[in-house]
Amino acid sequence: MRREMATRMLLAAALSIVSLCTLSLPVRAEEPIKVFLSMSFVGNQWQEEAANTIRAMAASKKYKEKVTFEVQVAGPNAQKQIQQINAMVQAGAKAIIVYPISPTALNQAVKAACDKGVTVVAYDGEITEPCAYNVHIDQAEDGRVGAQWLADYLKGKGNIVMITGVAGTSVDSDRVAASKKVFANYPEIKIVAEANGMWGQQGARTALSKIVAAHPWETIDGILMQVGCYTAASMQDEAGIPDDKKIPCAGEQSQGHRIQMLPSGTKVEGTSGTYRPMGYPSISYSVPASQGAIAFKVAMDVIDGKNPPKTTIVPIKPVKMGEVRICETGSWKEMDEGCNVFKPTVVTDPGFMSGIYTSLTPEIGLAAALHGSPEE
Amino acid sequence: MAQTHYLYNIKNPLRRFRVDVYRGPALSMIVMFIFVVLLDLVSPTGFTQADLTYTASGGASLALAAIGQTLVVLVGGFDLSGGAIISFVNVVLATNLEPGTASSVSWVIAGLLIGTFFGAANGLVVAYLRVQPVVATLSTMFVAQGLALLVLDKPGGNVPAPFSQFFLGSLFDGSLPMPLVIVSLALVGWALLKNTRFGTYIYAVGSDRDAAGQRGINVRFVTFTAYALAGTAYGAAGVFLTAQTASGDPLIGAPLLLQVFAAVVIGGTRLGGGRGGCVGSAVGAYVLILIVNVLLVFNFSSYYATIAEGLILIFAASGHSSSDLPRTNWLDLASIWGRRRPAKNQEISVIPRSDKVHGLPGFFQRNADVLRYTMPAFVCLGIIIAIQAGLYGHVGLSYLNSQITLASFLIILALGQGTVVLTGGLDLSLPWAICLSGLLFTDWTQGDAASTIWAIPAVLLVGAAIGMLNGFGVVGLRLPAIVVTLAMNGILQGVALLYCNGTPSGMSPEFVHWIMTGRVLGFSPVSWLLILFVLFGVVLLGQTVFGRRIYAVGNSVRVARLAGVNVGVTIASAYVLSGVCSALVGILLAGFIGQASLGMGDEYLLSSVAAIVVGGTLITGARGKYIGMVGGVLLLTALQTVLASSSLPEATRQIVFGAVMLAAVVTLRDA
């Protein structure tokens, strides 16, 4: 009997909550349109920043009144993302921004969404279904730029270690293929070891530690890392290798990496340990997190009846030694004028991805990537 | 049928059959029903035919895979290879399918056969070579994953539209989605199988292997067939997935690994065998996929999503208490909650599997059993190091140092995870327990050495609290360990992200960084500390009352309880130990990297299980020595180092890794 009572009470409570929810729905003259974000992993630095830039874009003056924006997480599971996209369509989405877990597996769900008039825009990764809009960098260019810089720096000669991303993904295989194509032009460049760094600092350090166990630092002439030049320099620091002997490294845009590229001895507030200027011979190219924000803009353009291109290629903005400039505040305007790394006192995490800037996103500054707040 | 009940009753004479038999599927169906009603009420459009259609296909491959896993679990096994087999079938079909019915039909058959082949390979190794299921299927997982990467190194392939349309279509004017028909067909197959003599054998073998053997059942053949049929189900899942995604992706199956187990457990099948069925698992799969819709409707956005998912998982499994745990007076919570009842079934009917007691002296004789299952890991380690030396000329101090430093994380985790496994549990909350601990540590210290004095104990306390919660879930709420710790992992992930707001802050103090990367007499300081830790672990498990209780509980909960062991406290303290070990690894890993980074614990979940099992620990509990686990860790680390130093492609590496691991462990077969 008691159990029955409890069940009834629970049901009553549930019903009243439901009806309250229904009652409190805002009634407006012009219904804002529903935009969803289906992101993949939570728990990866770049992913977090990218999602924040989308939040910022949705909260910017231009769009704030026009949209209701919701974020859902699919994790690494493509099945879940398919289910999520389908459910979003059912929930009345006008546009869905997707970080696609797989470039192909979502195609059927995306096609179904398009057929119901929903705009689907993918960022960073690609969706091969023709009705989808894509915003990404040129992955082959990404692989090529780093490899070419390294080959030039080494004057076409030396032993190279490659730390790649996640095996079996399009992004990784396209980048690696492009890098290897460059190295193939230099018969005296030899790739002595190659390992997956899983696009994270922890993975990069583990992979590199294993490689160094067999190939000591003095036998390596150059390193190509998708993520982790910061880690490579830190490990050399710990091994007692002086700054002027550090092995050149080509890689992505982590905050710590760019600080290390500043000339050795530069005074920068907030540096410590290996997170310090060391004149690191290096190139750092951006895979801008603002791709997410651009994807949001593309979606809104489609809804507004403009005709954006199906594919937006975001430039990767390489930063070489001598080109590193510290931002005072990290506003978009400042980055537009050429700064490309943030104060260590503001961004304490050297793993932060500093390549936020794109010319297309004046709404996105450092605050957007950190907290999802748009520029004024 | 009389035989069924006879065999069934060997283990649990007082079981109320019928009610119990249908409890699993019934409970999971109720949960599914609640979800659907909820979605219908809360979502603006209700739960429509369209929702039914896409949900039917969304959950189908998980359901098929869960059906396969259930067969293995019912005979007392454990299969980690399902996801990789699905990926392999997927890429083979996506690269070979051509338009036309003939091609479709033959490749569907080929897909089923490929799955069956891998399943049979698992079965062969488990049943006839007597290798532990976890190791056998983990090896298969690596081999199948490697092969999938060889076939397709990135997503691609082409699937003719009619192929997809057939599997995603519907019968009876669109009212009955085809995926449901397919899953139902698989369940009909299961129902037929269950009611044959063979079906009875499956339950008999899973309930009590020895008794089944004595009844004249060919235990090995039954086990083998269960694995092979599971493979067929994975093949079917792969075929369906190919139709659903109309493409090939070599990584598509990997994330299904833990989902499949969750589906099986939610469906009421008991890990360890003998109880449950495929219907519940299939429903469990749909429960899991509907969580996506529930999260969407209630707008649990990003950081809260994993927390909500964890809580829903616990809710969905809350009907299934694990019956082999007694109702204990664990902090007397159970009695406060009014759930305490006098214990029934006190007959001792389980013969402890413990090592035989030898009265004779002599170190080797006394420790023959222990040596037999701990030595192979060390022997293989020697071989691997020799190979490393042969390939790269020298094995110097720096090589040994990096090996021990890299292995240190797993050596510490192995004590916690190993202890939990010895009690018959499993801790899946390691990844985010590690990550959260690292985040807290760097945030609290902000690189300041002085504050480590309080920060380290504080973080270890957090780890203990996490373990306490796990223990409470397993003992106090009597939920399956896999569900509790998987949910905990999701909850911790959410908490970690909320705490740092997506961006970790702070640095590891220089002192901790030095422990991981500095040098004292040629080795990193952590290597020296590790000697103390290993000694501590060996003594803890081997020489203390605590250790004896752990083994006793793993052997038989009932016997342990009758012997006066407080089972609840013992099990809970194993989880606490695991939590503390995770926290310690979080601190050291933050020191190793220099700061905490998101997702830094992810790679240690599977490897912690692999290492302890390679080190001779029985995944079902009770057997295993810490020193053997340490050997397992060192072996796997050395193997990965050899492979990472080479320029072999990733696909080949995975195949080699799987094959070597299996070869190393074939020598571990217990007589």
C-alpha cells in the first residue's frame, strides 16, 4: 500500500512539473529559431574551445534575440550522434551544427535532416553528404606546411620523428599522407619512428617517451607533431638539453609552444618551468577553434536566405620564429593587428590552443574561447 | 525441461524460477516504457512514428552486439572483441559491396561468416587453449582493429542505396521498421536456441562449470559455440551498421565496447554467467540509445550530460541487484533504508577455487601455483627487452628508466584495479578519477611546492571518497559493479569539466614534476619510490588480514561471510583503494606532463585491465598476485615501446600487439 501511495505521489509530482514547464514556455511575437550543437568529446581542450566560440557567436548581439541555442554531447560514439541528429530534427531544429565523429557514418541522418529543411553545418571534420555545409581547414595543407618547414630548416637532411593523431580518422590520414609526400622529395630525410599521440599532451608525451627510449635525443634531427611541440621541448629541457641545442619541431598552436618560440631570455610575466621563452626553432600553425563560430554563421546565413558556399576553408595561419607576439587583452581587434599568443598570467594552461583568430569572426576573442562570451 | 530446472537449481536451490527468469527483461522494458512515456509527454511533438523509425535503426546494431555478448556472458565469459569485429565487418562490406542483389546477399553472408570466424577464434582460444576470456578477446580486439585499419585507413567506401534501403525500410506500409524485424528475428533465434538442449547447457555451464561437466555436458564445446555464435551476432551488427551508415569507418565499432556491457547488465544478465537472457540485453540497448533523446528533451547540456547519463544508467539498472552479494551491514546503511532481511541460502555449495594448500616446505613447491601464473609475464618481458636490444643496438640506463617511469602509472593502478578484480568486481571509473584528481591537484597547488603538503593528502582523500561512493553503489545499493563505476566515470567527467570550466588551470609543483622527470642515481625518483610501493602492495595483498579477506571474498562471498569476514566492508575498501590509487596516478601524471590535461586518464582503463590479466590475475576474482600484475605492466609497456620505436604502420602494430599478448598468455593456461 505504501509503495502504491509513493508511486502515485511521484506520478503527481512528475505531472505537475511537466505542466509547469509547459506553462512557463515564453510566448513571443516572433518565435526564435532553434539551433542545436551536437559536439563529440567533452574533455578535449580544442573541443571545449570550439564549443565555446559557438556559444559566444550564439550570444553575440547579432544573433542573441533570433535563436535559442542548445548544446548536446555525443561522445566518441557515432551511433549516438546519429540518434542525436535525428532527435534534434524531431525537436524542431532549424539548424544543426555538428562536430562529426565520422565523415561518412552520419550521411543518412544528415540527408534525412536536409530533407526536412534543416540546415546542417559541420566544423573541423567533414560530412561527405552533399547537402551538408562544411567548415574546416585544408588538412593536406596542414600536413604539408609543417613538413615543408622542417625539411627546409634541416636543409633536406636528417632523422625525423613523427607524432600523429588518431589512426583511422580522415583528418589524421590526410595530414600524415601530405607530410610524407613532402618528405619523399628529400631522399636524405629518414622517418625513424612514428607513433599516435592521440591529439593530446598526455598522449604526445607517452608516445615520445617510448620513442626516445630507443632513439636518444642526439640521434633525432627534427620532430613533426600534430599536437605536442610544447611537450617535446619540455622533455628536452628535463633531459638537460640547452636551449640552443633544442631539436626543431613543427606543430600546432598550443599556448606553451608559442611562448617557447620567443627568443631565449625574453621577459614574460607568469612563466615558469618549461613554460618559458627558449628560442625554440619551430613553426606553429593554427587549426582555429573559431571554425565552430564560422559554422554557426554559415548556418544563420543559410536560414537568412543568403547563399554561402558549401565548403568554407579556414586558413591555418602559420607562425614562425620571430613572428610570435603577445596579446595584451586578447581581443579580436588586437589579434587582427597581429598578436598570436596570450599572457601566461591570463592563460595559465600551456596546453590551451591559442590559434583562435580568423578574419571572419570579429565576435570571437580570447574571452569567447575561454568562457563563451562574445566581443562587445 | 526437467533437466533445466535441475541444473539450474544446483547453485541456488531456493530460487523462485519464472518470476526471476523474466525479471531482467521485464525491468528493462519498464525503464524503456518510462522513457518513451516521458519523451511523449515532454517533447513538443510527442514520441511519433518518425521517432520510432529512427530509434529502431539507431539501437539495432547495439542490440545485435548485446545479444552476442549475452551468449558469452551466460557461459561465464567476457568478450571485448565485439566492437572491433563490427568495425572489420563494416569496412570489408563497405569496400566490397556492389550494386545488385547477388552481391548484397553474398556479402551479408560473408559478414556473418567473418563475425563467426572471429568468434570461433575466441572460442577456440578460451575453451580449448584455456586462456582467460579477457586476454583472448582483447587480443582478438587488437587483431581485428588492426585488420580493419589495413582494409580502410580512413572512413570511406561505398554502399549501394538499395542495400541501406532494405535494412532501414519497413514492413506493412511503413508501420513496422525493418530494424525491429531484424532484432526480433535474432531474438526468435535465441528463443529457439534457449529451448533446445543446447540452450539448457549454456545456462548449466554458466551456473556451475564443474557440475555441468560432471553431468556429462561437453563444457568446452558449449563454451566454444557460445563464442562463435556471439561472433555471428557481431557480424550481423556489422552488416546492419554498414547499411545504417552506408559507409565504412575503421573506428566505428570501438566506442560500442562499454555500451554493450551496459546494455547486457541493464537487461538483467549477470556477469559471471548462468542468469539472464538476450531479450533483456536487446531492450537494454534501446534504453541506452533513448538516453540521447531524454538528455535532449530535458536539455541537459554539455557538462551536465555525462552526469545525467551516469545517473540514468544507475536508475536503469537499479532493479537488478546482484544476488551473489549478501545484504550486509555495510555502515548499516542497508538497515537504515529498511532493506535488510535475514539472509537465506546459507548452505555452502560452492567449492572455493583457491590454490591448493601444500603442507610441504620448499619455496618453489610452496609457490608452484603462484610462480606458474606470474612467471610467464617476466619471461616474456625478458624476451621483449632482448628484442629491443637486438633492434636498436643497446638497452641502456635511459631505456630502463623510461620503461619504469612510463610503467609507474599502471603499476600503481594495478594495485587498485587488481584488488577490485580479486574481489570479483571491476573499476571503470579510473579515467576520470585520474583526470579529476590531477585537475584538483594542479588547481589547489598552482605550482606552489609548499601547498603539496596538504594538497596531496586532500586529493588522495577525494580519491578515497570516489572509491567510497563506488563501494556504496556496489555494496550498499547492490548494483552491478560495471554499471556503478561506468556511471561514476561519467559523473566524474561532468564534475571535472564543471570544476575547471573546460580549461584546466594551474601547474604541477616543480617538486612533483621532478619526481617524474628528474634523476637520482640514473633513475627517476619515482622509480625508487615505486620499489616501496610494490613492496607495500605485495605485503598488503599477500601478508595482511586485509589481503586474505580480499581473496576470501573473491573465492566465495558466502564462504567468506560464514567465516566471519565482513564482506561489504571488504569489497568497499577494495574500491576505496582503487580510488586512492587513481588519485595518486592523477597527481603523478600531472607531474609527468607538467599540468593536468583533459582526458589524460583515458588510456589507462583498458590497459589496467589488460596488464593485471596478463600478469596472471583471474578476471573473475580470487586468483592473482600483485607481483604478477607488475610483471604484466612491465611486459605491456616494453611491448608498446618496441612497437612505438619502429616505423611499422599503426594497423600492423595493433595486430602484432594482439598476437604477442596472446602468445605470451597461452603459456598461462591453468591446468
